[in-house]
Amino acid sequence: MSFTYHFQVDAILVSNEFIDRYLAEASGEYVKVYLYLLRHKDEPVSLERIADGLNHTEADIRRAILYWEKLGVLSTDGLLTQQSAAGTGTGPMKQDAAAKQGTLPKQTAATEQAAAAALAAETKGARPVYSQDQVNRLQGDGEFSELLYIAQRYLNKIFTQRELEVFAYLYDGLHMSAELLEYVVEHCVQGGHTSIRYIETVAISWHEKGFATVEQAKAYASGFTKNSFSVMRAFGLTGRNPAETEREMIERWFGEYGFTKEVVLEACNRTMEATHNPSFRYADRILSEWRKAGVHSLNDISVLDEKYKGQKNQKNQKNSRQANNQFLNFEQRNTDYDSMVLNQVKDWIGEQ
């Protein structure tokens, strides 16, 4: 196969080591952040600037940078935190292939523990590398060998070494049962997701939720599927399953945020009214703000709406009073504007 590359000028250099070792394992969103940082090496950058450039949230950018930092691909002067109002960072960021990435903010003492916790949460369950010999020895385990056979039949493919390593980690590293892993594969394939990356992500998520049996996973999957279908229908996306990043956001809304389906669907409806597009990120911003405000029900949202309307009315009344005062002050002045204009005209024609 041959191809033509159309961008030959003003290029950036991506190391072969990054492509060979890290590209296959990283999510597309993380790779986008990495490439953005390469593009803006030696420039002052901030979470806000990166988020705007990639149309992500700042939380997405922080997670990506923490991911690369944990792997040793990037390094910063301390862990990342939210940018201050000043806007520019001060800490140098470096790429392990010796290319400087730009500057990012240093962390304050008040947020160091929170950032450390975010890093731990982001990288928990990071997969170690299993050698071919280790995988071969595991294949001597009847359960593991049967798991690989069933998974390959589901996916209709012969696994590569990297794919074998993923299952070795899930089975041997996380001690997930073969039965549960078989259900993970079945669940993902039935949902239209056949990539090993997606299957690994779902398996790790279930492991972190403490699922030890197929029954626990089925109960969760059934509830999530209903919620996911409701969200997709609210956005008018009935012809496909949610993508990985969309699935993660839906899980966050119902899991981490603990919102009811009614609250989530209200955010989806408001997103469609405001943007006329099914924007998961816009809905995520709404739900994030509602979470900060302590929203738990539709009634709480109504209270917030009334409070906002009251503040808006007060602001409008204040602006109206200011405008009236300015108008009255203008009317009460004794300036002879006709004479002023006449004098200006005389200046222009040289009569003064």
C-alpha cells in the first residue's frame, strides 16, 4: 500500500519509540494531547489553552497529562493542577525522547494531595508488560487457555502478542476469573465494540468496581445499558452505541456524580436546546455545575433556575436604573450642541 502525505512543511517529530511502545495502548484522546504538546513545545501552555485547542474539558487534559507522566513519556515540575487566573504556566515539561514540550503550571501546596489522588486514580491498574515466555507459561493453565480460545472465537481473530498480554494481565495480574472475562468479551461484542483496548478498559472498570462474579457484572451492565440507551435517545443518536469517551461520561454521570436518569436527561435536553447538537461535553459541563451546586433532583434544578432568574432580573433592573440616570444627566446638561457643531464645521473650512 502506498500513500501521499500532504503536510511537508513546518512539521513536528514523533519518536519511533513512542509509536512502537505507547501508541497502541493509549486512547485517542490522550494521543491528541501528546501531539498538541509536541506542536507547542517551548511555548507557554495552560490547561485552558490546551482544552480550547482540542475542544476538551480541562479535566480531560489533566488526566491525559497525568497518564503520560506516569508512563515516563512526559515530566513536569510537580503534578498538574488547575491554572490560576494569571493564565500561563511556569514549569518545564519534557518529552522522554529529549524534546521539550512547553511549560505547564506548578502545583500549589493546597492542591498537591488532590492531584496525587487524581494521578493514582488515573493510573491505577496500569498494565505491566508480559513477556512471550510468561504468556506461554500461562497458556499451560487450562482455564486461561480456554478463555483465549473463546475470546478469539467471539472476536473472530487470532490474537497478536500484545492482545495476549492484555488477557494475561487481566487474568494473572488482576486475578479476574476466566468466566467473568468471557462475559466482558461477550458484553463488549454484543455492544458492537471489538477492540482490545475497549475490552481492557471495560474489564479494568469492572475490576475497580469490585465485580467478582458474572451476576454482579450483568446486573450493572443491564442498568447501564438502559441509562445509556436513554441518553443516546435524548440526543437523537439511536443508530449506534456510545463511543468510549461517551460511555465514560455516561458512567461518570450515573456513577461518580450519582445523578438520577431524570436529572441526566434534563441536562441532555438543555444541551439540545442550547446547541442543537448532541454534545456530550456540553452536557457534562451542565452536570458538573449542578453537582457543585448540590443538585439531586429536578426540584433542585427548578430552585436553581428561579435563583438565576431572580439574579438576572436584579441585574437588568440595575442596568436600567443606570441607563436612566445617564439619560437624565445627559438631558440636564446645558451644553449648546448646535453651537459646538457649528464651530467644528468652521474649523474644517478654515473660518476660524
